[in-house]
Amino acid sequence: MLRELRTFLAVVRHGTFSAAGAAVGLTQSAVSTQIRNLEADIGEPLFERTGRAVKLNAAGRRLLPQANEMLMLAERIRHPDQTSLVGEWHLGAIASLQSGTLPIVLSALAREAPGVMTRVVPGVSLALLDQVDKGDLDMAVVVQPPFALPADLHTRVIAREPFVLIAPLDSEGESVDTLLETHPLVLYDRGSFGGRQVVKFLEGRRLRPDIRLELDEIDAIAGMVEHGLGVALLPLTGLWQRRDPRPVRVLSLGEKTFFRELVLISRLPPEQSPLVAIIERELLSLM
């Protein structure tokens, strides 16, 4: 089956049987035969066929991360040293992780699995979650959604970030409510999971600030506040809060503090995937 799985991944990567065959040194007929054999072993079709092009169906998307892991495991059996891990790894990451701890995590991965090429896929949490669920991503780090995650996915909370109010350095007002009432609000995108928490906080406090801007990227929001465009409610994360001195005032929400949880989700648990194990370990050590 390993030969068929390699051909399956080539078809996924190149989009047609003929292009996959050219990449792996097989005729189009041989590729078709191997895919038919694999589908017979799996017990269902793996692709939707439209002319010459092919696209993964639901069964194919479920198989994709497992195929990658099986081939990596085969390499480990042939070469017991963990550095023999090879292949392509698709990792989804929200913006604040990419500008924060992700470079450190990927440095550890590069040391322990230098044969692995990581493709980092940006996006908002809901889109990344959907891609992991479909099998388009092997793993993602997202904001904990306000609903239950799919039971067939491995999940692990890796961080709990408090929300704070940030304001320009020259702003007046010593309380959170006063600043929200007297300054425009740069709103954390209400379509995001974190933004929904901000809206819920404002509604609970019966505050109706004047919304001047709305966007999703945390460091960009902090930049807007730094340049006097308003105040913002943000999780305490991102490059802005590592600058010394900080470019904005930071006020605690006190007993009204709420939190953004970051959760790691993957198709396979760490005990079945050495790559998941490495990344989960590194994230937990840093958060």
C-alpha cells in the first residue's frame, strides 16, 4: 500500500493523473491502476473526477493526513533515528502566533526533523478549523471557538490570554469605562472568536463606544491605537506588547477580565504522530 499512498499524494499535489505520473516516473495508466487499487483497499472512491482534473472528496481528505503519517512512519522504521522524518507538513496558524512563538517552535522542529518541509497556512480560526476537519491541514493553532470541537480531532489548550484595554500614551482617563466612553473604539473584528468576546463584554457592561475601525490583526490594531485612532480591547499577546517601552497604555480589566484560549487541533494525537508531539511540546513550553 505504501507505493499507492505515494502515488495518491502525488496526484493530490499535482492535480491530474498525468502530471502525477510525470513527477513520480509512472505512466498515466499506471497511476490510474494504483489509485484504483488504493480505493479498493480503502473501500470507497477518494477523488471527484472532472475531465482530466481530480479533486479530493471527503474520504480522500480524511486519508490525506494519515497517508503522510504512514509514509513518515515507514521512513522511521527504515531509519530509526527520528531525524529521518521526511515529507511535507501543513500547519495552520493565526496571525498572532506567526508573529509570536511560531518561529521558535519551527526552529525546534527543524532541529529534530530536518527532512520535513513545513507549509504555514495563515487564516482566521474558523477557516483553519474547517481545513483541519476536512484534512487539508495536518494541524492548526486557533482561538477556542464558542462551540464544541469535532470529537474525532485531537485538541489541546495551549494558552489562556487575558484581555486588556489599550489606549494612546497621551490619552486621558484612569478607568476602563471612562476610556471606552470618551474615545473611539478600534474594534477587534466581531466576526472572529476573540472579537465576539469583546462584543459580549461591551454588551454586559452596557457600553456603546463609537466604533471608528474594525479589523482582525492584533498588532495592526495596536498600531492604530499607538497613532491615536482610539482605544481597543485585545488579548495580551503579539509583538506590540514586547516592545520596550510599550507604545500604548495597558489597563487591566480587573475582576471583569475575560480570556482568549488558544487550542491546538490536529487529525492525529501526539502518540501517533511525532510531528504533532514535537509541536505540542514546544508550544506548551513557551505559552
